[in-house]
Amino acid sequence: MERRLAEVDKHVTEFVGKRDSSIEQRLAAIDQQLLKCTEVQADELKVRSCIEGAVKSQLEDDKQEEQEIEKRKTSVIIHGIAEPAADTSEERIENDLLQVAAMLEELKPSDVKVDKVIRLGKRMPDNTNEDEITSKPLAISPKL
């Protein structure tokens, strides 16, 4: 009888040991899965913050572009005004401003003030033939 009890005890101990080992393996697997889930959540947060940053940047770019478009809506391009022959850029700009002011005085618009006058394009070298000289257009931005 004692031998039988010893055998039963041995079987129960082995069975409990196997179950214990099985439970420990399952717990280890669950811990690994939990760790992976935590890593995935961290990766998702990184991806989310990266996407949010990209969206914010794109929204800012779009807003700036819309502002530039609104600004350009009021700009005027004038062709055919002769380019000044002045040597310095300040003198050329002043001459262009005077020509635009004379033109606006002739048209008599109400409350129009010029913010900027810019020649569009590259400056032609001074040694070009007089017959080939073409004036570059003027871009005028009014003050809003």
C-alpha cells in the first residue's frame, strides 16, 4: 500500500510539475505577447506623431501658399515701360517708381498706394543693340 501511495504521489508530483511548467511557459508567452503589444503601441504613437507633424507642416505650407495667392491677386503686371539706363539698382527702382506714379496719376485711381515695383527677368547687358532692346515687365504690388 505504501508503495502504491508512493507511486501515486510520484505521478501526482510529475503531473503537477508538468502542469506547473506548462503554466510557466504560457505565462512567459503571454509576457512576450504583452511586450510586443507595448512595443507596437509605442511604434503606433511614433507613427501617429510623425503623421501629425507631417500634416501640420503641410497645413502650414498650404496656408502660406493661400496667403501668397491672395497677395498676388492684387498684383499688376505692366508691359512696355522702358527700362531705365541708370547704373545702380536703387536708381533704376526709383525711376520705375516715378514712371508708375506718373501712370497712376494719369489714371487717377482711388486710394491706390504702391508697395513694391519689381522688374521681372534678368537685366540685359549694356552692349546690346538698340533695335533689339525689349523692356522687361514690371510687377506692381499695392499696399493693402
